[in-house]
Amino acid sequence: MNLILSLATVFGVLQGAHRATATVVEDFNHVERCKDSLYMGTPPHGIIETHLRKICQRYANRPRYVTLYDPDKRVPVYSAYTFKKTEGDRRVDYPWMYEPQLAETDGDGNMLTFPTGYLHKKFEDSQAILDDYTDVVLYERGQLNPDQHQSDPHDRAATYTLTNVVPEMREFNRGPWRSYLEHIRVRLNNYCRGTTYIVTGVTTAGHMIRRHNQDRVAIPEEVWSAYCCTDYDRNAPHDVRIRFPSQGAMAKNAKESNDVRELPVQDLENFLKTRMDVDQNLQIFYDNCVSPSPLPLYLHHTI
């Protein structure tokens, strides 16, 4: 009996270890370092997640950022990551990858490079694949966590998974949105002294990329983003300082009238309440990105 109990205990431990490394998780906090991509370790609050999947984007045996993924629409709802100071150059020689854990539970939890040959249909059913974008002329693969906001080669490689990608109109992707990402990169490089947490997502309205007469990948109506940096340069110029500690942005994913508009995060949240499946308590950053106040000295000995 003791031997059976011991074996059962070992089996349970092994199962728990397997769950700890799986990329698709019940809670971002259940995987070591996964929550590091989120301000105060807290994901956006108020998004209706009935059928959505939480992905701890894992590459080279390490969590890199997190994504809330819609397997029905085969696009991310958002990706959340920490900004790394970088020169902003873009690499285009990384291979595109997919997320095995959306379709099966075995493996080590790392994203994998698309094979040159056959990919089992179970993966195609759970997420977008390269063939979905092959014959699409109007749209490009737009990263929600962009490689130019990362510096470490492994962090940059990890952005090249289709679970981090949405179809963006070519003119938008190469025009206003690329300019916005560069503008934010320079601002955060120069004026954020601590860690910047960024959440970038999309809204959808039913338009889909079709392949073989089937709806495959949702086309975003809008792309939105918000950053939170509580440790910033208080001596920055006024027009920069007013955009800290947090700022939001949104734009139409369109060929024209696609300028990116910056706005307070609370205004962005109010807009998203009308465009996404969320409740009225939507909050992108914990406590609206208000830095926790240190305890007054006279309270330190009373707790």
C-alpha cells in the first residue's frame, strides 16, 4: 500500500511539473515568470474569457510574454509584454512559429517552428497557420508584441509566432502603426527609467480571411495599445510628461483614415467597452497604473 501511495505521489508531482511548463495555462500566475510581463503581475481585468485561451509564450525554455488568444477567430485578443530598450532595428530572418499547446498537452511548452511539410489538422483547427496568409494580398502579419520593442535575440525570436499576429492592412502596418511603434520606442527609451508594461490588442467585427471557402482568421477593425511606466523622468518636457505614467492609443486597421490617436488609458477603456466582449469594470492595468505608495515611516512598526 505504501508503495502504491508513493507511486501515486510521484505521479502527481510529475503531472504538476508538466502543468507548470505547459504554455496554455489556467492562470498566468501559475507559471514561473509568466506574470512578469504584467504590471503588478495582473492581467487586464473585465474581459469575458469564456472560450479564450491564456498563452504563456515560451521560447528556448523560458517565458517571454503572455497572450490572450481566441481559438475560434484564430487571433490574439491581446499580447502583454515588457518593453526593452533597443535601437529599433527589425529582424526579418526569424522563422515563423506556432503554439503546440493549443492542440495537445504533451511537449515541453515551447513554441515550435512551422514544419516544411505536413502539419496535423489539429493544429490548423486551433490557430492560424502560414497558409492562411499565403494568398492574402491586402493584409500582412502584424505583431502585437513587435520585435523592435525587444532587444534580446530570444525575446525577438519569440515575437514571430502566429499566436502573436493579426492581419493588418498593408498601408496601416507599414505606415501609421509602424511610425507609432517607433515613436513610442524613442519615448520609452528616453524617459522611462524603470520597467514599461505594454498591452496591445484588437477589436473585431466579424470580417474574416477565408481559405478553402472557410472562415479562418478574424480581421481586426481597430488596433489598440497602452503602456504603463511608473518610474519615469519627472524632468521630461511637459508634452512628454503628461503621457506618463500611462498612455493609450488606437487606430483603424484600414487603408485610409488610419492615423493613430493617443488618448488616456481610461478613455481607451471606455471605447473598448463598446467594441469588445468586456464588462463595465474593464481595467487594462492594475489600479490604473498608479504606483503603490510607500508606507509612511510612522506606520512601519504598526503592521
